[in-house]
Amino acid sequence: MNTMQNGLKEMFKRGSMLTKLLFINIGVFIVVYIVAVFFPVVLDYLSVPANFHTLIYRPWTLVTYMFIHEGFMHLLMNMLWLWWFGKMFLTYFNDKQLAAVYLLGGFTGAFFHLGINYLLPTGQQAMILGASAAVMSVVFAVVAFKPNYVINLIFIGPVKIKYIGLVALLLDLMGLLGNLKGGVIASDGIAHIAHIGGSLYGLWFGFSIKKGKDITRSFNNFLNNIVSFFTSENKNRRKMKISRNEKFSKPKSDWDYNTDKHSTQKETDRILDKISKNGYDSLSKKEKDFLFKQKKN
């Protein structure tokens, strides 16, 4: 049992941000499921409430809602989408950007939901929970950046991901319109407006990256500061006395270290793949220098 626990801890620690998000979602689902057996009301205090007034007293729900699920199938479907598109996302972007797109897409979905709820008659509002808005943000970030990326679907064959995104968006639009006809935002139990909000954030990120602008940069700097503040490394640094003439270079946080490690490994794999296809002589001087440097390390 201890060996298994240590193995899972090591997988979480060394894994990519995609691995971490999957672990957190599954772990939270198990814990909440057990707690809910004795305290069913726990879901109410972890879900985004129906209105801004209640949100003021439960601000943490903006984060917690995107990591909890009502049942196993709800969890499974969200994690499959996250796994498929998360892998594609990390082909083009890094761990920090994945975390930011997931969280900011989730926040956007929550505020879209609250905004529409605000316009509906009192008494016909609904809380929301689930990773769907955050996952849709990741999905549509890839769709916007690489719309013609082809994947093979069982029983269908090769399909460009832009068509998968289009179908998903149309289903949410039809579901939302169907619900709103009855004046209820989630009569079918699905937070379509939150999905749409997350999707729009993902599209914004993907199109912005194409123009050379990373809209997650400020948020990632904010997360960096939080992570650095709470690391033991940072606490030790604050206790150090630096002499006036001593040069001090700020150590990397765990977040920065893991991101750099992931990027370096991706570049190494790309160069090795190029060698296997075209030979060592096909490398540029920059690529050869990079490989030499990694060999020394």
C-alpha cells in the first residue's frame, strides 16, 4: 500500500500540469463523495451559487466548483476531454499556460452563469459544479490555435478538431436556448452558459497567441508570486542577510523549475526525432549547441 502511495505521489510531483489536474479532480471527487455520504450539504458549499449575493459569502466556490462532480460519469467525461485535448495543448504550450487557461476559463464560465442567472426571475436559478467550463476552455484554446489538427474518432475516422469544437458549441447553444424558453438556466442539469463562457475564453487565448500575445501572462505572474511566497525556499531567503556587495540571484520556484524542465525535454525530443529522420548533419548550429549543453548537464 505504501509503495502504491509513494508511486502516486511521485507521479503527481514529476508529472505535467495535465497529470496534476487529473489527479486533483479525481482526488477531490473521491474525498467529496465520501464526505457527502455524511454531509450532503457539502456540495452546496463547494458549488458556484445561483447569485452574486450568495457568492460574496462563498468566494472560494469560484475555484472549488471546477474540481467537483456529481457522479462518476460526469467526472469520466470531463477527464476524457481534458486528457485528449490537454495532451494536444501541451504540444504547443507549457504547463503554466495550461493551468491558467483551465482556471481562467472556469472563472469566465462561472461569471457567465451568474450574469445570466441575474437576468432571470428569482426562484428559477441554479447552482453549478463540474470541470466542464474549464475543460472547454482548454479544448477551444487548441481549436483556435490549430483548427485543422486531425484526430481519429472511433466509428467515424479522421476529423479536424474545428468540427468537434463546432458541434460541442452548437449543442451548448441549443441546450441553453431550450432551457431559457422555460425561463430556467439549467433545467436539463447542464450549465450550458458556463460551457460557452469557458469556450469563449479558450478561443480568446488561442487567437491571441496566434497574434503573439499571451493573455495568461499577468495571471501566471500572480500565481508565481503566490507559489514563491509559500515555498520553504522563499521563507529561507527572507531570513538570509545579504551583504551590500554580495550578488544575489533569485532561485527558481518549483513552478518555474518544472515548467523549464518540461520545455527543455520537449525541445530535446524534437531534436532527437529530427536526427532519427534526417541524420545529425540536418541539425542547425543552435540545435547542436543545445544538445551539447544538455549532454554536459
